[in-house]
Amino acid sequence: MDSTIKPATLQQTHFHGYHRLWLRFLGVLCVLAPLAHANADHMPPREVLQTTMQQMVKVLNENQEKIKTDPKLVNRLVEHVLLPQIDFIAASRWVLGKHWRRATKEQKLEFIRQFRTLLLRFYSSALAKYLMDHTLTTDMFVFKPVRAAANAKRVTINSEVHAPSGKVIPVKYSMHLTRKGWKIYDVAVEGVSVITTYRTSFANEIKQKGLDGLITSLAEKNRKLAEQDLVSLNSKTPSIN
């Protein structure tokens, strides 16, 4: 990350090494294609993720050649089908902690918008670059049985991403039941939580500049990421080791 928002701990440094990796696969695991989306309210959480993966692998592979010539297609796909499956209100509330309770309605809405855009930019860029030279397959993703009460409102889904190199990467999805079905509010890659990491980083930024300062920093970072999109897509495709 640039100097606008600096990682504050060793855990954050570790996390950012996997940040793009998580975002590459988050869409594959979380995006619901139209058929799955229509029935998501009635699906158990593990089935939601499994159906998501199967549908999205199919959609990405079908559009891979188009993505190579029009990388922004990934942005549109993510914006349309991925982001609605993440509970950004809950994620924003937990990532801001006590600062959420003190924020005005306007600050909350603008933070959600900038945080959402930040994840969208990172995800879309990383996924587009990966698809330039790689093809996703359904056997790369394994979801383990859920250990939770039948009436549980929150669950953790343990899964594994089997990288082409043979490395097995553990990924945990924190989901909760909402009026619109099961939604994801946090993801942890190799034990490093997105929410925990950003919460620490954002808390430090708020301490220095206030919540408005954080929002301004996010907006500036999003602007720079937008400008870098075309340049970064021409760079070497990242490997998964």
C-alpha cells in the first residue's frame, strides 16, 4: 500500500502479502451467477459458496478471452454480481468499531462507499491479471462441512484453495444470516483476517486525522488505483506459489 494508509503491525504486513491472492479467489468463491442468486435466500451457507464457485468458474472461463481485451469487464462483473453478496454495512461497522458508533449518517455512507470501492479495485485488478495467463477450475476449491447448530445465525466456513503449484491455502469465511440470506462479512487467509487488519490500520489513521481524514485518504487511494489500472494490467501476471 502507499504511504496514505500504512500497516501498523507485523500481522498487517503478512496480510498485505496475501491481499491480492485473497481478492483473486474471493469472487470465485462468493459470486452468485443468476441461477444461484435467485435461490440464495434458501441455501445453507456452505451450499451458497459451493454453488457460487461452480457458477463463477464457468462464467469467468466463458468470458476469459473478452477479459484479455477488455479487463474492465471484470470490474463490471464484480460490481454486478459479487458486491451484493457481501454485507458491507456489517463489515464497515466491525472494521470501524467504536468509531462507527460515533460517526454521522453521512460519514457512515461515505465510508462504506470508499471501502467498497477499495476492495472492488483491488479484486478486479488482481483477478483480471490472473486470468490473462491462467484458467480457474472447480477442483481448486474445497469447502469443508459446517460445524454449527441447525438454527445458527453465524457460521464459519473452512475451505482450502489448491494453488497450481500444489500449495494448499486455508481460507475461512465468516457469514451471517440476514433477511436476504447468508452474507459474507469477513474472510481470513492463513489465519489473517481482513476485518482485523483493516480495523487496526484504519484506527491508526483515524487517531492521526479523524474519520473524515480516513475517508479522504481512501478516496485518494481509490483515485490513484483507478489511474493505475491500465498500467498494472500490462505488467507481469502474478504467480501463485
